[in-house]
Amino acid sequence: MSTVANLVVGLIGLLHVYILVLEMFLWDKPVGLRAFGQTREFATATKVLAANQGLYNGFLAAGLFWGLGLGDAGTGVKLFFLGCVLVAGVYGAATASRRILWIQALPAAVGLTLVLLA
């Protein structure tokens, strides 16, 4: 069970690295515009804000990878950062887009459950 839990934690970490890249580097590029359903004008006006947002996603990924790197001693770290991802996902779903609930919050909830069961 811990192997499955760690795999899910790793995938969530990789997802947040991908979000970092989208928000920090591709926000106003075609792939970023499609991913977030925005206009070029809006993306240009909010590019600095998006980069900041992307940096925070990088911190979430770093925390998840740190927890994985600690092995069995990293359970608390994984739970903390998965909890942060879950809260961010619920908040994002409530304020920005319901898609965030499925893309970010649900995987975090599954990861939390698996880590707790492992």
C-alpha cells in the first residue's frame, strides 16, 4: 500500500511541476491560453501574478518530493503538503474554476487517504 501511496504522491508532485511550468513560463503562450481558457490580453495583464502562483505550485511539489525523499520518516511532511494541495484545490474550485476540484483537490484527497492507510 505504501508503494501505491508514494506513487500517487509523486504523480501529484509532478502535476504541480507541470502547473508551475504552465503558470510561470507558458501563461501567455497558446498552450497556457488553452489550459486556462483565457484571452491573450488577459494573460498579458496577469502574467506576473500567474508566475507568482506558479512559484507556489513549485513549493507544493518540492514539499511532496521532500516527503518522498524522507522515506517512512516523511509521512508527516507528505500529509502536510497534501493537505495544502487539498485546501488550495478546494479554494480554487470555489473561487476560480470548478475544474480545479477534479484536477487538484480530488487527487490530493486520494493521496491523503492512501498515505493515511499505508
